[in-house]
Amino acid sequence: MTDAAKALLQRYFSQHPQAGIRLEHAEGGCAGPRLQLRLDEVLDAGGNPPGLNDMRLERDGFVFVVDAVLLQTAMPVTIDATRLTFVIRSGLQLEAGGCKSCKGCS
């Protein structure tokens, strides 16, 4: 995780309750398949990540949850950020997105 990503997370969680952050593979849409972050329940009642293959990783005071198979396939993973959003770089080979029906695509 870069300093920019850490700062964006710190800014967000300074105004919201601390939560887990899931790294997941998102399908389709105008952006095409990609890795994304979303807020997630970190642990179940037994103290384990919620999914059967989930791993719990702590980095710089933040708890990330990711499917173990996805993580193995995507490594190395770097979470970076612009001023307003996250940029996730990985070893995954993902198809480019875009479609003619989306006015946001050029």
C-alpha cells in the first residue's frame, strides 16, 4: 500500500467507523473486469474471515480481507490512490473495458 492510499483510508476512517476492506474481483460494466476495494465485515463470530477461502491481512493499521485464490493469482498487488479514488495494480491480466453505450467512455 502506498502512502497516498494510506492517507486516503485514514481520511475516510477519520469520519466513519473502522471496518474491514475487501479486495475483490469485479466483473463487467463500462470499466470492464477489475480489482476493487469495498467495506466488509472482517471477522465472523468465531474470529475468522467471513468466506471459506478468505484471508485476513493487516497493513498499516488497516484490516484487508481477500480470497486466498484471488490473492495468489493477483500477486503482486499494490494499492495506490489518486486524490479521490484507489488504483489497484496487480499481476492479473484483465481485459480492457469500455462500450459504445456508455457516454463516459471515449
